[in-house]
Amino acid sequence: MSFRLRLIVMSALAVTVAIALVASTVYVLVRAQLYNELDRSLKDRTAQATYVKNLSSPTHCNVNLTSSLAGRLGGYYQTITATGDVLKHFGLPDGTRLPVTKRVRSMTTGRTDAFFTGVTIEIPRGKSVQKQGVRVYTSFLAPDCAIQVARPLTAVTQPLRRVAVALLVVSLGGIGLAVILGWIVAGMALRPVRNMTEASEHVARTRDLSRRIEMRGRDELARLARSFNTMLEALDLSLRSQRQLVADASHELRTPLTTVKTNVEVMLRAELPKEEQKEILRDVSQQIDELAVLVTDIVDLARGVEPNLEVEEVRLDLLVEQAVGRERRLSPRNVFVLDLKPCLVKGVPSRLERAVANLLDNACKWSPPDAEIEVAVEGGTVSVRDHGQGIDDEDLPFVFDRFYRAPSARALPGSGLGLAIVRQVAESHGGQVTVEQPSDGGALLSIVLPCLDESWRSP
């Protein structure tokens, strides 16, 4: 069963329950009103039909009622004695009497209140007998005498039957109209869902992520459509970035692989002196090392931030201090000047260490021997400044792009991915990267991260 059909069925069931409740309430109210009218008419007929006079003895009672008056008033009448004998009756066919029970006989004492009952009497119809439901009002008439006035329940059942038929017709019509309107409303309400379904099927079929859903309004479906469009944009950007990474990686890998292949072919085709063979082998080893670094950087960029990495609070100043210590051992010719102020950030320690190490590697690559490399941490910002030749103005916008290498850097080792990894780490931690050219030369590269709390620092 489709979602649209389920929605229509649920709406129709809700409307059916509501209509059933309303119809039942109307039926009960009409029935109560009809019984009230019937009971009031029985009391009125009793008042008009009875008149007590000539009480010569305690058991004697007269009713000022004639057959003609009883016919005009309508209904059935009978008076009974304390012994249960029917003294007079009007309107009842011969042989038919209203039931006389113990409760009815007790009414002749005048010590109980008048009451209504519903009974069934048998009325002869030729050779057959017809049962008829009647409403009976029994009241005190005189000492040792009571009167019963009854009317057929058809005064109630017939109008109730007409009301029930009318309510049934209206209910069925309302349910049918609810189904039709539910079908229309469900189609209109689910149109955004249908558009999203078509868009997702289009993407799955064509791999085209450029399709978007047009949606207006601020309701839940509009928010869902906007979220879906945002997801498509993110997927489109990710796919284009992935394709660009693959294209750039293949281009960057082609050069060292070609060099390695050429050197190996030279060694296979010719008998070279041992010194030349050693030179070629050193060149091959260097190219393989560069390939290893390049592959590692490509994997890091392609992997991004793994969802299972644990995020924790990190003392950024201590992390930078440890990274500088490792870099000193790797680059003893460089001089590091530190200005580290305590700072607490939230992130993945291993990823932050990699970003800081790449900044330090870049500074070491461009710094002259024995030149100072200034490293500072303050307020969530890690700054690394070298005193090299600086960055040209036309290269500034592309410093953190993948595989970008300035013309002056193409002769140096590297793949052009180190600073791209720095930007990726910074952005994945809610921060950013910046690059500046100090007036006295060199370059200043920074990672700016959200600083959690500095209240613990001593004043």
C-alpha cells in the first residue's frame, strides 16, 4: 500500500469516527427528545382524562372520560383497582389489556410516585395477533384506584427511523466526500515528496546531481525539500571534488612514475658502470619516497575526517610544542622561536598534529639555513612565520589549493598537498586558514580554531 493510499485511508477512518460520534450523539439526543415529548403527552392525556367525583366509598372511583373523548385524545386508557381488576378501559381492542403488575397495584395506595414503563401488548388482527410496543404512564387516581395511559411507541420509532436513515445517508456522503477530498489533498500535500522521489530516482539513474527541487513556504515539507537540495549540493560538490582530486592525482603521479620507469628501463637495456647504476638507484629510491609521500597525502585528502575519530579537548599550545620538538630533530638547521599561550580547543589530536606539522614543514622548506621560524599560539590561532622569499601576490589566493605549486616551488620537493591538508583539517574543526605577507619579508600562515575556554589561565 502506497503512502498516499495509507494517508487517505487514515483520513477516511478519522472522518468516519468523527461522523459516527456526531451521528450517535444526534441520534441519542433526538431519541431523548422524542421520549420526553411522548412522556409529556401521556401526562397531559392523564390530566385531561381523569376527574374524580362521588367518592361514596374508599374503593369507588369515576373517570370523566367517554369513548369519543378517548378517541379524540388518542392512546389507550384503563383504570384498575387494588386487586388488579380492570375497572374501565378505553381505546383498547376487545380482549387486550395493559399489563397489571405488582408495582401497578401498589399505585392504588397513593404512596408511590407515578412512573413510566415500556411494555409489549398483543392486538388481534383478524386471525393473527400483532405485537405492539407501548409507553405506559401509571399514576394514582383515587383511593384503591389507579389509572394507566399508554401510547404506541411508533410515535418515537418512526421519527427515529427517519432520523437514522437521514444520518446514515449524510454519514455515507460525508465519508465519500472525505475520501475524494483526502485524495486531492494528499496529492497536493505529497507533491514535494513525489518531487524528491523523482529527483532521487533521477540521480540514481543518471548520476546527475545538478537537479534541484523548487519549494516555497516554511512548513515541514518545505524544510525537507531545502534539506534535500542542500544534500544534493553537498553530494555534487563532493563528487566534483573527488573527480578533480582523481584528475590532479593522476597528473601528479604520472611524472614520478614515468621517471622511475625510465630509470629502470635504462638499467635493463644497457650495462652501466657501477657508479652510474648507484646514481640511478638513488634517483629511483628518491622518486619512490616522493611517491609514498604523495600517496599518503592523497589518501588523507580523500579520506577527510573519519566519522569514527574521537573528538576531545586538546591543549593547543602543548600540541604545537610537541610538533616543534619533532621538527627540530628533523630539521636541525632551522631555529624555532616559540610564543605559546595556553589555549583549549576541541578536535581530533592526530589531525591537528598533522596540520601543524605541515605548516612547520612548509616553513622549513622556505627558510634559509639558521633563519628563525616564529611559532605562536594565542586564542585558538596557530601562526607559523618564516623569513624566506615570501609569496607572490598572484599566488596568494591559491596557496591552500590542492596540487598547487608556485613556479618558484616546482624545483623543490613536495606534492602541493601539505597546505591543502591544513585547510581541510581547519575547516573540519570549524576554523579557517589565513596567509599574510609581512612587510619585512617571509610568509605568515595561520590556522584559526574556536577556542573553548581560557578562564583557567593564570592572570
